[in-house]
Amino acid sequence: MFSITLEEMHASMVHVPIAFLSVGYLFDLAGVLRRNDVLTLMGFYSLVIGWLGATVAVATGLLVRENAEAIPGADVLVRWHQLNGIGLTALFGLLILLRLPQKGRLSGSIARVYLVLGVVGTAMVLWQGYLGGRMVYEYGAGTIQR
């Protein structure tokens, strides 16, 4: 019978927000620069899918964090990873709320605020991947061998 651990689920899910939030921001940026509502609509839906993936990644991460915190030296890194994950999920949730009235259109002051916050959010996504990678490759978090 096929089974998957929470650590494996977390490791699998993290790729959804990395891909969709980062690419979604690029769609939005291109849509604003080219004044193309189709690109910004693609950005909006990528944002929603990425946020849903981030929510699942954070939930599964919270369920397995004690396992990673038990690894000597990894506890501080785990806390930063946790705080950043919750923060980026909250930020992208705010961006969804900001976008809801416009969905496929992104213009004016909303576009400027959204694009600036999107840079911050995308940087947080990249930082989150870096922290997660360090936890796996330096400390063996989520792996069988430690």
C-alpha cells in the first residue's frame, strides 16, 4: 500500500508555492508593463494556487517541526523557516485580498503597491527555499539518515 509521511508531504508541497508565487508575480509584472489583462489574470490565478499550496506547506511544516527541532543545531533555523513561512503566506493572502476587486486588471496605485509587495513576497519565497534547503542538506531534516 502506498503511504507518505508528513515530512514527505511537506517536502512535496513546498514546490507549489515556490513555482506558482514566483511565476505568478512575473505574469503580473509582464501584464502591467505590457498592459495585458490576460497576463495579469494568469498572475492572479497563479497567486491563488500558490497561496493554497503555501497554506498546505505551512500546515504540514507545523506538524513536523518538532522532528526538525530535535536535530542538534537546527532549532534556530527551523524557527526562522517557520516564521518566514507563516509571514509569506499571510503576505500573499493580503495580496489576494488586494487583487480581488481587480483580478485580471492591475492598474493605478493598487498595481504599484501590489508590485512592491510582490517583490518582498518573492524574496521571502526564495529565502524560504534557501532555509529549507539548508535544513535538509546541512542537518538532514526530513530525511531518513541523520
